[in-house]
Amino acid sequence: MVRFKTKEQQQMVLNNGHLLFDNKPVIIKEWGPDVALIKHDVKKVPIWMKLYGLEVKFWGPGSLRKISEEVGRFIRYDDATTNRRFFGFARVLIEVTIGQEFPKDIIFQDELGVTQMVMVDYDWLPLPCSKCKGIGHEETLCRKSDAPKPVKKVWRPK
Ligand SMILES: [Zn+2]
């Protein structure tokens, strides 16, 4: 939980809606007595997606949006993509649903009807864990899986 110094500061962060910390999304909600801090609550998260092998003509916002929406809702692309500083890949922020499919490549048709393929990589994937109901790891990597079972309480008459 984070306490803000001013109401304006708080509103600024809340209005922004999404925030990434160490490339992992941080879910922001205004705290109130009825805000349940339940993990199941979270269904959609923003993640960074990298697009490789994209022809330079598809680096415009329109094309990036269209391509990204094959996977999730387009939010924005990063500054390095805008400035074309790195031509290795374009990086876009998209909103995805936890547990959805994350393709390794996207196939689309360009304005001439030519089939294009881009390879996709993700900084982080919101994989649902059936063990702890958390996100970001699979069952096999769940830290809770090795946790000792709670000791059974035995009722004894006094
Ligand atoms: Zn887990």
C-alpha cells in the first residue's frame, strides 16, 4: 500500500490507471473499506510486447495498434520505438487478460494483401497459478507448492 502526500498526486496516479514496476504491472486502486485485496479481482493487466522482424513501414502508430490488437488492447508504444533508436524491435504496451493465449508470432495482411509475419516476445506474462491463485508464474514454479501443510488441530476434551 502506498500513501500519497497530496490528493492531487494520488489522483494523478489513479487516473493514469496502469503503472509498471520493474516491468511487472502494479495494480492501482483507491483504498477504501470495501476494496477487497483479492487476487481474483484482477482480470486484465498491462504488459510490454516486443515485435521483431517488422518492416519499417509498419512502425507507425496505426500499424502498431492494428498488429498489437491481435493479442490485446493497445495502450501505447515506448519512446525508443517512437524515436526509432533501436531498429531491432518495436515495443508496445498492451492490456491483456490473465490466462489468455500469448502467440509467438502474429500474421497479418498488409495494404497490398501480402501476408506478413512478426515474431513476438514478452517481458513478462500474466500466467495464472492454480495453486495460489496468483499471477506471473506457473504451478511448477509456485513458492507455495513446497510450503508445509498446516498442522491439523486435534480437539481434546478438557
Ligand atoms: Zn502460485
